[in-house]
Amino acid sequence: SLLKPAPEHVGACIRPCPPDALPFMGQIAGFSNAFISAGHNCWGILWGPVSGLLMAELILDGQAKTVDLAPFSPDRFLPRAKRGGKGRKMGDKPVGEQW
């Protein structure tokens, strides 16, 4: 309507995308039964079938057989010393829940 002011900010189609534009797919380090398949950006609907297949292979068989998931590792941006383990830390000090 002409009587309503224009919005100050407009945004749409915000999609999750890691810095390297590859999705996170695999087992979450430090947890025996936690897996993730996310961050597919605008290609999520196209990646859906193969992502489902890969995650099913990983969860049921212990590894994906169709494609090597190493490039999609959920912990690829973490420093090596911080990969795995449980709970949250601030530096070396445990904070939050420590399962």
C-alpha cells in the first residue's frame, strides 16, 4: 500500500554454506551416534537423494561406499587439537555441559 513505509531491510533465501562451499556430511567427532548432513547451500534439494544414500551407508555400514566423505568432514575447520572430545571449552577450561 502507498500508506505503509518501505521496510528498512529486506532479506530472503539465506542458505547455510560453509566457507569452502562444501556441505558438512559425516559423523560428529567425539560422539558415537551423532551425524550431520547440512550446509548444502542452494543445492540442497539436488543433493538430497545422494546425501540420504551416503548418510544411510555411513550410519548402517560404518562408512560411505558411494563417495569418500573425507572432503565433507564436519570437523574440517577445527584445529586438530580440538577435534573430538565431549563438552564445550573456553580455551582449556571446560564450560557448559560436560557429558
